[in-house]
Amino acid sequence: MRVFGQHIPDAVRRRRDELLDAIPALQARMDSPPVTFVHGDMRLENLMFGTRPEHFPIVTLDWQGPLLSRGVFDLALFLGHNALAEVRREHERALLRRYVDRLARLGVTYPFDSAWEHYLDALLFQWVYAIVVSGTLDSSDPRTVAWMSQMIARQVAATEDLRLFDRLSGLL
């Protein structure tokens, strides 16, 4: 709160204890099937894009924190913390639909309504990422402060847009 508190609106601060109390139940949801191997820190800084025909189109770097979780974990982190809020709002359902459709082509049945619910849980869970990361990074580095400030602002926007804190009552 000392460094990034100005980015946290009062409506979020008022729900802090409720969110913290819900983390074990939310973690249990994220650990519930269907689970897969996820990157855990899916952001643009960890991606490289090929520029020549012989390159892979995309390469994911920095595999320091992989975990088993619902596959939408990485999508939620990427869209919730990295995409401009306007972009997330406009494209999140279509991107999730594309994810579900691709899984179906690979023989995996994952109903869109379930994927959407899991995505919302994962977005809510991204508060844990925001809290932990913002509390452990070097706040004397202007680039880090800029990144964390935007990440928190985007997490707040997703929380408000999608009424994520309404999900807390089902977790307590």
C-alpha cells in the first residue's frame, strides 16, 4: 500500500479482508479440474515474436514459475494485467471462445460457460499475483513502478467491469 496504494480505490480497499479470507477457497478452485501446465507469468515481456519465416511465430520465455492450474489462468493474467482495459473489454469473450474452440478441435470438451466462470475466478485470483509482485519488486526503479501501477489499474478495472468481488460471497 505504501507505494501503490494510490491506485487502489476505496471500494477495493473495503473488500480487502474479504478477499484475503477467500484466497484459500479461490486457490482450491484454481486447483480443481480441469487443470493443465501453465506459465504462471504470462505477459508481453515474456514473449518473443518471430520476424522471419524460419522463426517460430511466438516463443514464451521466463519459465520460473510454472504451475498446474486451470488453463485460463494465463489468459486471465495476460488480459487482466497486460491488455489495455478497453482491449480486454472488447476482446476477452472472443479470445476465450477461440481458446475453447481450439481445445474442441484437439478433442477437449470445455463448455464455454464453464470456461467463462473459470476465467472470472482466475481474474479474481490475479489479485494474489498483483499483491505479491507489487510487494516484492524494487519500487525505486521507475520502469518497475510504471509496470506495477498499470497492472494494478488494470486489475482494478477488470474487478469493477466484471464485478469480480461479487464472487467472494460464494467462496466464504
